[in-house]
Amino acid sequence: MLKKNIMDLTVKMDDNSKSVDYHVRPYQPGEEERLVELLNFSFNGWPQFDLDCSPVEHWKWKFLENPLGLHSIVVAEIDDKIIGFIGEFYQYVKVGDKLLYSRRSAESAVHSDYRRMGVATQMGIQIKELRQGKGVQMGYSASGNHIIIKYRERRGTYFFPHVLCEKMLIRDVDKFLERYGIKNKFIKKIGFLGLKSINTIINAVKTDKKNAHDDIKIKQIHEFDENIDRFWESVKDDYYFIIERTQKYLNWRYCDKRGGDYYVVTAEEGGDVLGYIVLRVNRKLEDYPVGTIVDLLTLPGRLDVARQLIVHAVDYFDESKVISMNVWTVKGHPYDVLYGGYGFLELNRKVRKFFNTTPVDVGEEWGLFESAVPGQLHVQYGDLDWI
Ligand SMILES: CC(C)(COP(=O)(O)OP(=O)(O)OC[C@H]1O[C@@H](n2cnc3c(N)ncnc32)[C@H](O)[C@@H]1OP(=O)(O)O)[C@@H](O)C(=O)NCCC(=O)NCCS
């Protein structure tokens, strides 16, 4: 590969059979349709969940209309054809005892005709330049793509310093096995244990429904009101890693239809928010609906509330006839233990390697984060853009 400069590169394929000129540059407003076309092609459908709006509206919601309204986006093009995209936006994350201004990396994609030619690497260099001077203190991102994970391992990327896990409760074992096959050892294990877990959960849910507190009101909402800011103030000191959950952030993330169709429920008592849960049924595959617990957060020590919200979630997903339900947890967090009690089983995907947190300009707060116990860490599906 022959480099001229970051804005203008000449790339030769390894076998010298073809040479390609491409340009790497910041995104320009008006290019959204073409970017989404590339994402759609690169990911074999983008986004990977059903939407009530167009993917372009979803893209704008995410990159242009996020709570801080800030982004860095780089594209690679050949003549007028966009062949590469990398994008990130910004938000606050509480790490240790501080709120850090953070970059959240989102998609990166290169057209399949131009992969392994350094396009993503060059876009990565340019996005770093765009980020300069913005005061970013840390970064985080997640990827299940093994190329990216291996690349990050080679570069010594700092992965999340605690164990994350994905848990699943399978409701329709036959359909699950039909889709994923029974040959895979892991699937076999899940199929068997999944069957077992259905009985566990039915009993647990029945018992917990009976024991629910009547004075706690569980209700669906379509928008978070200002009480949620008081809730956040009461919660945040208990966590050494949590994405800032203000009214503005939560309404953007879960109550704007362009982000997706979420079912949001709060638990309240006497006008105070005790907790909330966010659920989503993904119907991208019409006859294979999957339920995800996107976010769960309660006041410190209110596991009774978490329990009621999880029971509500299982009921909701059962009514929605999902094939399976899944959730991300920090291993050993009290919610993780609760999910286990309701029959959710741990998948053996290396979720920890999916999630990286990069310190850039940090101080003692990072040490607090590293030495935190699971109950002080909050990482949820909703912190990513996978659902
Ligand atoms: C992941 C992706 C963006 C990489 O783009 P790319 O332009 O081919 O990447 P580069 O050529 O710059 O290579 C980056 C690194 O990945 C490695 N790599 C790229 N493709 C690889 C492959 N198929 N197998 C193994 N390693 C690979 C390269 O060797 C390089 O590592 P190195 O610098 O240590 O040698 C591209 O494969 C893609 O668009 N995939 C589909 C969309 C996706 O999954 N995006 C990521 C999740 S958000």
C-alpha cells in the first residue's frame, strides 16, 4: 500500500492486479442516504432490528440528534462512490466519582470489494484527528466482529476490566433449535438447560407475582418526566461505571420512535420513581420474535423493585410470544443473580471482549472503576446500539 497523505491515498491490492485511489474525508451533510446504503450492504441489513421509520431517519437520530448533538464521522470514497464509513458521537459516563466526557464509537464499515486494503485503518486515523481538541476523556465501544476484536487485542486495547455476561431464557426451545441447529455443542447444552429453566421461571414468577407490593405502581410510560432526574441523582453515587441517565438522555434513547419501538415501564411510589425497565421485541425476523431487556435500573438497595420489573418483563415477553429473551449483565451484580434465579442462563460468548473502555485523560477515578465491585457497575444492552 502506498500512502500519500490522510486525505488522499493510493492503494494497491497485494497481488498488484489492480490499483485503487480512494479518499478519506469528513462526512458532509446530505450524504446520509449513501452512507446508509453502505451500512445496509455491509451489515446485510442495517440496522438489525425493525423500525417504524426509515433507516436514514434512524441514522440522523443517532448521529445528528443525540443529546449533545455532536459527532465525528469519516467516509472513504472512490470517485463518487462511498466505500467506507466510521462514526462516533459523544456523551457523559460516570467513571469512579466523576462524569467523563466520552466518545462512543458506533459503526465502522467498508464495502466488501475494498476490504483488507487498510481503508478502515485510514479512516480510524482520520477520526482520531477529528476528535483532537474536543476534550474527550475516555472512549467506549462494543463489537461482536472477530476481526475488530482481534485487531483490538493486537493493539493492546483496554477491555472492560470486569466480567460481563449475556444471559438468555429460551421459551420456545424447538424453534430455537430449528434456527440454530442441534449440532453445535453449546446449543445442545442450552436446549436441554433451557427446557429445565422454563419450569424454574414459571414457579419463580408465580411466587413473586403473589408477593408483589401493591403500593408500588408499575406503569408504562411514553416519556420520562422530570422526576427521573431526581431518580438519577439518587442512583449515580452508587455506581463507578454508568452512562449518565438524565431525562434528556433517556427520552432520546428510549422514547423517540426513530431510535426504535421500546416498551418503557417505571415503578413508582407516591410520585417517586423507584426504578424503570426498558424492553424491546425485535421482529426483524417475522416468525422469530426475540425479547431483549434493554435496560433495568432501580434505586440503591431496591432489589424488590428490580424483581417486580423483571417479572413484568417476562409477562410482557410471554404475551408477545417471543422465542427467547436476552439480557446483558455484569457478572455478580445483584440483577445478574436475580436473572439467574428466574432461569436465565449464561451464554458462553466472550462478552467481555465485545466491550472496550479506553482511558484518555483520566485520573484517580479510573482506579475506583477498576477496583469496583459488580454492584457498582452498570452495563446494559441499551448502552450500545445493537437493539
Ligand atoms: C471490519 C471492517 C470494517 C474492516 O475494514 P477493512 O478496511 O477491511 O480493515 P483494514 O484493511 O483497515 O484492516 C484492519 C485490521 O483488521 C485486519 N483484518 C481485516 N480484515 C480481516 C479479515 N477478514 N480477517 C482477519 N483480519 C482482518 C487487518 O489485517 C488489519 O489488522 P492489522 O493492522 O493488525 O494488520 C470490514 O471488514 C467490514 O466492513 N466488515 C463488515 C461490517 C462490520 O462488521 N463492521 C464492524 C462492526 S461495527
